[in-house]
Amino acid sequence: MGAFSGITVFDGAFEDILAPGTKELLACARKLADNLDEKVNCILFGEGLNESLKEAVAFGADNVLTADTPILGKYNPDAYSIALERLVRQTASRCLILGQTSIGADIAPRVAFKLGCDLITDCVEINFNKETESFIPVHPIYGGKIYAAFNFTNQQLVITLRQKSIDPLDRDDSRKGNIIPVKVDIEPALIKIKVVKKIKEEITGVRLENAPVVVTGGRGIGSKDDFKYLKELAEILSGAVGGSRPAADNGWVPATSKVGLTGKIVAPKMYIAIGVSGSSQHLAGCIGSKNIIAINNDPSANIFKVARYGVVGDWKEVLPSFTEKLRELLV
Amino acid sequence: MGFHIIVCAKQILDPEGPASGYGVNSATGQIILPKGVPPVINPYDENALETALRLKDIMQVNITVISMGKNLSKAVIGKALAVGADNLIFLQDKAFENLDSRSTAYIISAGIKKLGNYDLVLAGRQAGDTDAAIVPHFIAGFLDIPCINLVKKVEIIERNIRVERSLPDGYEVLEVEMPSLLSITGGGDLRKADLQQITDAGKKPVTIWTAENLGIDASDLKQTVWQKIFVPVHEVECNFIKADSPKEAGAKLAIKLREDRII
């Protein structure tokens, strides 16, 4: 590809602990770079980063570039995209990979536009053809009903990778890498967007995206009050409660607990879907789960096509005895 | 003096339609789309339109809806006029088919530039068919205006726009000056039109601009090229729990999970 070389991954605005998603990006970049016999760069923005820089090396980076500047301490779309564009140009990376996260999905199009290169978002795989040296990112379309594979040869490319699409590498502290502080000066006049404040929603119990068990309710639950039965089950299993889009839209669960294409992507050991029909948009958020268990009164519901265990019946009758039996078994 | 808000609306097949009709023609490599699923305004773009209408409810606002495509239907996008949009513009040309995100954004930005004065551009967070969420950012890029994505609430204070942007664990408040582009998530379902409004909307004209009207050279446009498309296979054999009653089935499910060492 001539002038371009290396795979670069990016994350920013985190608390000096590498996010699971960033480790996934590193694993993906490592595989691509090894195929090309090139380097993996990891660009991290934040303030006072230290441990995470070493972590990046341990999880697969050859070079960790860090811009420790107050202006990049917190996420600002303008500052981040300006700084990242400059560093991608400096490193002449052939491929920049970001997570399909609130930051990654926002910054990827900005940087791709500035670079004038192609961009494929929300990919579930990035394959590589060694013969033609082509990148083949796979992006689900029509809510995941169809997958589209693209082919890029000899051109710079930006990709965002869906969370939990690939397993991280095992941590290897013996790996060697360079930690390179870089300086980025950004003219204040270029910052048009002002971030006023961040409002964090209090989360009680286990975080949805890290929970080993997720109990999700759908349209079939019917009311906010009835979610208490799902909470009860989740508590027994040390799990978290999620909702499908109808459940979130109706306010039965907080918007931050929505599972699906436009919500959280989860991949727990056990995913219990109750009164969830299983639209492709919903499955996009849970298909990586080890075991999907479905309770639904419609035997033709799509959720049963992906479920390993299923009960056809009214959840109001099935769930209490299920919960009770589990309580008994788990004592 | 009021504000001019432009809402970008894409016509797509109803994404709520059943998954079963989708497939791939193995001979041509093209997508097989289900029969009988009606075209609709992209639901996320409907959220954007509703956001504009809520601003219009409380201040003087003029709304132009702009849509790009090949076979745009007034019966579909015209719904925007019935619920309260003032103007409807179709960017329609046979050269506007199956384009990539950059070309799509280029054409829409050309339409917006041709309109001239605007204070705010709204779009849905992504289209429910291509699910890429690239075009809004690229339109802002071509217009050289700020862009904020995943906006769930908009407030206008003089020439300042104050928004709430969704985050995985809450939201953040951002401020930006007009003109800017916002991509909307949530923000409420589109209101319904009554019969009178639908009748009146039918009489309103639709402006159609072609590539020539927009000064666009078709040879500058790039199509989306897939290496291949395929239907993903996720299906597993479902172990249905058989029992005499739903109550018994619940208990048997728990026992089965224990037997199989799932719990």
C-alpha cells in the first residue's frame, strides 16, 4: 500500500483502565497487523494515563501513543477528532479501528471525513485476504437480517467494530512495546462544541454489559411494575435486568438498559428473554450470549430460533415456578 | 423572525417488517427484499421530524423536509407535510441509486446549500436499512457546520442550541451555535395527522431537484460496492421444555439448566 502502514486503534476519556472493548480492538488489530507483518499502534487520549498504557502493550500494541493534554482529558468531539486525525496522518496508518461506542461511533465519521477515506461502521468481523492484501469488513444491514462484506485494497480505511465481536488476547506482561508521549496543540477557536456537563444515571446492582446473567423483558411483560419479577430472578442469579426496545420506549426500563442494535450489546453466559419476540434489531444486542433461554407464549416467536432452551407459555405462570425452583437449587 | 429547520428523511422498507422475507439471490448476489413490506419514513428520521415539530409548537419555526432517492413516494414522505412540515423537497435522479455514504451526504448537502438559509439540520441517528450512521456527520462535513450525534433533547436559546446527548450510562449536555446538524435518537414518536391535515397535505406541492438542478456531475458519485452479502445463520436447536402446565414447565426449566450445568 505504499505510503500507508500499520493498524491503529483508538480510545479515550477513560479512567486509566483499558476498557474491555479496547482490548477487543487490539486483538483485532493484532491479527490484521500480523498478516501484514506490520505494527499495531494504540492511540489513547486522557489525563494522567499510566497503567492503561502498559495494559495496551500487554494486550497487543507495539506502539502506544498518548496525548496527555487537559483539552483531551474529557471527551469533546471537536478536540478529539482534530487530534486523532493529526495522529493518524503522522503515523500514516493504513487502517484505523475504533469501537462502535458513543465515542467511537461519533469520532470515526469525523476523522474519515477529514482524511477523505472510506469508512465502514458497526462491523462484526474484519477479515483479511493475504493474497490481495484486502481488508474485508463485515457490516450487518437491515437490522442484522443481512450481512454485507466490503473489500478494500490499497487504500486508507476507518472501521468501527461492534462490541463483543471478538475475544481479547490473553494479557501478556512480557510483551514489549513503546510508550510514546505525543504533543497535540489545538487552537481553541477550532472547538465549536461545548460540553457543559455529564449526568450519570445511578446504576444499582450489576452493570448490564458486564453481567454474567441478563434477564430481559420485552413487550410481553406489559407494565413497568411487572419488571419486579424479572429483577427478583436477576438478583438470584447475580444478574442484571435489561429491556427490549418496546420495554425501553414505554419507560418500563431505563433507556440505558435497552439491549439491541441501538442499545447495549451484551454477551453473558446466560441470557433469559421473557416476553421478547426476538426482532433482528434485538438479537444484534444479545446474539453473542452463550445460552439464550426464552419464555414466550408464541411458539413461532423468532427468539426461539436462537434460544437453546425454550418454554412456550404465559410468562406470568412460568416465571414464578422457575424462580422458585432456581432459588431452591442455588441454595 | 423564526428559525428554518431542515429535516433529512429517508424512505426505507419498514424495518419492523418480518425478517423471513429477506434473502440473497445466489446467482446475482443481490438482496432479495420481502414482498408486501411497505415503504415508510425511516423511523429515526421520524424522531428527528417530531423533534422539529416540538420546537415549532413553542416558537416560530419553518420546517423543510428533504429526501434523497430514486423512487420517492409522496404518499410516504408526504406524511411529513400532514403532520406539520412546511415544505418538501425530493432530491431525485436515476443517478442517485445505491450510492455510498459520502456521495449520499454530498447530494443532500448540495440540496441544503441550494435552499440557502437554515439554522438547524436534523436527521435520524441512522437509517433502519443500512444502519451505518455516517451520512449525518458527512452532511455536516460538507456544510462545514458542527455536528452532534445521538441527541435526545433539543432546546433553542437565542442562537444557541443546547442538547442532551445519550450516553450508555446517562447523558451529557452540550452547547453549540447555529447553524448546526443534530442526529436524533428517541425524542418521541411522530405525531399522527388527522384526515383534514392529510387532505391539505395532498394539495401542497413537492419540489423535485435532479442532479442537473443541483449542479452535480453523476460521474463524481460513487456506488456502494459489496464484495458479497449473505444471510447470517445464528439458529440453534431449541430445547423446548415439555410439561403439563406452564407452572410445571418453569420448574422443569430450572432443573434442566442445572442438569446441563448452565447454572
